[in-house]
Amino acid sequence: MKRSEILPMPPFFDRYINLVDDIDLFEGFSKLTPEHVFAETEKLIALGDLVYAEDKWTIKDILQHVIDNERIMSYRALRFSRNDKTQLPGYDEAILAANTVAGHRTVADLMQEWKELRQSTITLFKNMDRAMLTRVGNANQTEITALALGFVILGHPVHHMNVIRDRYFPLL
């Protein structure tokens, strides 16, 4: 299913979904791999612990956040695709970010975790049919389909890479 088949387009999440072309979800998984989106590895490593402003995340923190977000969006997609109507809460990204060991890991290690997670995410979505992908659930007081969550998983890292290019790379 394509991005244009997301009905209705969920508020807030549309900022990530709309960063993905109107392509099939699995074409998106094929094109927007972790290695493709965060391809400028040498620059990411060179940034080290540099941040563009006080209280901003390091590159490793951003990578950990992208990983955490993919896990959460996949969990939501699993629940909604299986017709679970339980309203799911939001999450506080600042709390999650403050309680990791990302600063003690390498960019390569974080990228490897993300690649492995992505394979699991793809397997999850491959085992959803059209009915499952279009089932609506509620997360953080927003109605959203499993399909939309798949596109959030694709667009969210693109958003963060855009921020890195705009605000972090000029530090080099």
C-alpha cells in the first residue's frame, strides 16, 4: 500500500509521513534503509559529542532515539493491526534519551542495532494484509493506522537526518 492510501492522515505524525514519497511501504523499506538515510557515517563519527546548542542531543543520542521510536511505532502497529482497541499512551522521548548508554556506544554499534531492528520491522509488516494495515488504533490521543505507523517509521529518521545536515554538519 502507498502513502496516499493513508486515510485519514494523522495530525502530528503527518510531518514524518510526508517526508516519504508516495511509494509502496515495502519500496520505502527498501529505499530508506538505515544505511541509506544515515549514509554520511564519517561525518556522523567526526561530530562525536558536538551539539549545536545547549541541551541538544549528540549524534549517538539521535541514533538511539530513532531506534527507540521505531520499536515503539512497531509495537503500536502490531497492536492496531491485530485489532486491539486499547488506547495507547504517548511516550516522553526526553526520559528515554536520558536513560540510555548511547554515549558509551559507537556509531557503528548503534547503526548495527538499527539495521537488525529494521529487519524485524519489515518481517512484522510483511505479515499484515490490507485489512490489518488499515485498522485504526489510538496512540497518544491520535487515531492512526498500522500503515501510517509504517510510514512514520520511514519518515522519522529522514526528519532527524535533515536536522543533522542543517544544524550539526556545519559544526565540522
